[in-house]
Amino acid sequence: MEGYKEDLTQEERILVLLKSRGRDGAFVYEFMTPRTRGGLGIAQYNARIWGLRQKGYVIENKEPGHFVLTYEPRRQIELF
């Protein structure tokens, strides 16, 4: 697949999925399903979500097992 980046971290893969879904969010089974079956293949998704929250992302657990990205911190651009 052209343009697909294989070397994304697990946090980045979760973030890409959550951003692409918007208000619809994503479910735990999508994080845990093996990559060969269309999921992200991330067993320790809670640790990755915690890491994203520590970086300023607001990820809400709307109902058990359903996560929605509701805020994304602005990225600072390094000029030098």
C-alpha cells in the first residue's frame, strides 16, 4: 500500500485510528484484533492510551470499551 508507514508506534497507530473515526471513536476489539485480521494488534492498549493522555491528548471512554479522541494538543514547530 503506497504511503502506508509500517514503522508507526503503537501509540501512533491508535491515534491514526481515533483521528480517522472522529466522533464515532473506536472499540477495544479494534485495538486488540491482530493486524493480519484488520486490527491494530495492540494487547496493552490501555498503556498506549495512557501514554497519549500524558502527551496532552484527551481520549474519553464514552462507554465500556469505546474510546473517542476529543482533544488534540497543538504541535509546536521547531524553527531551528
